[in-house]
Amino acid sequence: MFSVCPTELGGMIISKEYCSKPITDNTPVSILLPTIKEAGLCSYVLLDFLMRKQNDFLDKYLKEAHRKSGSISSVNPKEVTSAHLIGYDPQHDILPLVLANCQYSFEMGKGTKIEYDFAALERQLMDRFLFSKSRIEVGRVLMIDQMVYRTEFTDAEVFRKLSEKIPQENLSAAVKTQICGEIKTLPDICTSLDNLDITISFLKSTGGQPEKTLHEFMGNTLQMKTTIHSQKAQQACELRHAQSLWLLLSLQKSKKMIHNNQHTVSTFESVLKEFNEELPEEIMTEYRGYMKKLSIEKLNQLVEILHEYILLVVAVRQNPEDEDFIDTTNHKLGEWLPEYVDSMDNPLLDLAVLADFPKDILYKYSVHTWVCTYVMLREKQTGNYRRY
């Protein structure tokens, strides 16, 4: 049986998957970092429960002690410290109180006699561990600072705001190829992405001269010791290329992750698990047949546009309680992807390539579809075909 936890996105229920898993040394640390999605929801719900439980306990205490509710202070969840919380250490907190409220006497023939001042002990316990604590202003939802991952820091909304400040343009194919040739390791890609994330967060608010190089802005304005681990990117990438460079580095990161684990479907960290379902066998067979007909160049373009579409469209989170909420998991990728390509100023892919894209591939298969597409590209490039 599950209880619903109120969050900013409406009532959320922790998945049975997380409820039944023991926490071990191999458990991702994300389960301990509060968020309102996936593993982090465990910590969020626990905090919500404990804070509300403290409030209930204090209310019952005030009622039993016949004290006014206003006699207890209140604190915002973001300002809570250990001093506000009910808690004690038996050895360091309780034992000294007990010893301070007992008297020793010695009588000949009877030995040591110990008498406790229970009234004083009770009063001190209540004053120190209850009356001095605070009620936490939880409200309808728990307003706390949540863990924000890099993949959530740069999304479609951020790029929309960036484009309003600085019109964005695509990097040329030649420049992209050279950048990819210079950034080859996953650590260098991740470091470059982290630095670019910070840069974009500033640019979307401050704006800047489109022709100014990102390297100059990151080094001189933001005082970064390292910028992008590519000489070509430092020379050619300007503020107007921020989105294009981010998409390129994100694509390279995903490719590297596939190299490390050929069948992983956890490449897109910002995408909800609802879009990580594996393609059914019959659809997989149809899709492989479709991909085999594409040239390496067209397949490479499909890999790039699919990756971008998943990051900027599929990954966009919605509030289920909004009036205009739409469950996109069963949207057909083959119907919506062409519209996205058609809306681009300089499409990365010829629309004709998508004419035979399998109609039964839904949004919920998006991540696995991209993984399969990239694996097929690798197979064509190496000539090493294999079955899934």
C-alpha cells in the first residue's frame, strides 16, 4: 500500500522498484539526494514525513502540557538546523541529565542509596528536547532546496531564453568534425559540458555580443581556468554557437557512454524512465530493416537529429496537474519528428529520410531507439553486423 506525497508536480508515489531495493555500497548516491523524481523522491518523501511527524509530535506535546501553540517557534524548511529538530544522544545528552538529578547517600549497614528527582528531570527533558524545538513550516508541499543535475540545468526552456538574448546558429559540419577529433575522452567531454552549462546559465540572463568567442567569455568574464578542451572550439565557437556546441558535446558524451556499455539505455540522464522502454521485437525488426537501407551519411544525420529531439522535446517535463497536460509517452515518434525537422532553419536531416520511419515507434521507446540507431551506425562503419 502506498501513500501519495504532495510535490510541486502534484501527488507522487515512490516506485516499487525503489521501495524494495536495499541500500548498499553499490547504490547510486542519487537516492540520498532529494528531488521530486525517480530515486531522489525517496529522500524527498522521507524528509517530508519526518518534518510533518515532528510537527505532530510537538502539537501533541503542547496539548498534553497545556501550553499555547504560539509558545513554540516556527522555522522555514530551508533554514532548519539540528538545533530545531527533536533528537538526542543517550550517552551525551540523557545520561548527564540523569546524573544531575540524582542524589547519593550512604547509610551504615545499608550501603549506597540513590534518589532521583523525577519532577526536575521531566521538566528539563521537556524544556531541552521539546519546548526549545521548532515547528517546521511544511505547507502543502515541502519547499526545500532540491538536487539539480547538470542535465536539468540546460534544457529546452533555457535555450529558448538564450535565443531571446543571443540568436543561435549552427556550427558548420567541418568545425564539428574537427572539435570531435580533438575531444576524445569522456572526462574531457564532461568537463567541457559542465563549463558550458555554467556559461549558458549566465548568457541566458545577461546576453552578450554574438560574435564574441565562448573561450574569451568563459576565461575573461567568468574567470574559468579551463574552458573547452578543444583548440578548434576555443577559436571558432562564438556566443551564437553555444547551443550548437552543447548539443554536439552532449551527443559525443552519449556515444562514449554507449562505447563503455554497448546496450545501455540510461544514456539520457534528463529523460524520465517512461521514455526508456525497449522496442518490442517486431518493431525492432522493422526498424533495423529501415536503417539498413540508409547510407552511413543519412544514418549519422538521423543519430544526430534523434539525439537533439530527445533532449529538447521528449525530455521536457510537464506537470500532470496542469489543465493542458498531455501524456506524450504514446505519441508516435515518426509523426512528430518530421514536424520538428521541418521547423528548423537549417535542417540536419532531409525530410525524405523520415518518409519510411516506422510509424509504431512511440515516444516511450525514444531512448532505446536512439541507442539502436547509433549501434547500427557503428555496425555499418565497421561492417560488423550482429543481431540484438
